[in-house]
Amino acid sequence: AGLHGSIPPIYIFLFNPIIAVALIAPISIGGLGTGSVLYVYFYGLVGVPQTLAFALSLVKQAEIYVGSLPGGVLWLRKSETGSRAE
């Protein structure tokens, strides 16, 4: 609803794990581009408009980046304290 479209939850639970496994292959940097194509392809199979599928791929990518930020901050802080100790 937030993207002004509806996707039945069963397709989200079906396609997202398939796409996640496909993104493990080192085809592109961070899965950018590849993930978008896979979202558009798989969700297009069940009639989801390309724009909605592409928007969903961007939201999922942003979710990954935002979720990774705390770990990145902790890693940077650890690196700073480690270099001072030497």
C-alpha cells in the first residue's frame, strides 16, 4: 500500500528468497541492477507492474543499507580505537 500497489504476501514470501539466493552470485557490486531485474522479472510473472516491482527492489535495497549502518558505525569505531592503541 505504501508503494500504491498491492502484491499478495504469498508472492513476497515466494520470490524474495529466490532473489536473495540469486544475488549471492558475484555478478554485480552489491546486487545493484541484478536485483532490480530479478524483481521486475519474477513479480512480472504474476502481473505486478514493472514500476511497482522496481520500486520494491529499491525499498529492499534501502532496507539492507539502513540495517547495515549500525554495524558499519561499530566497525569504524573499533578500527579507530584499535589504531590508537598501536
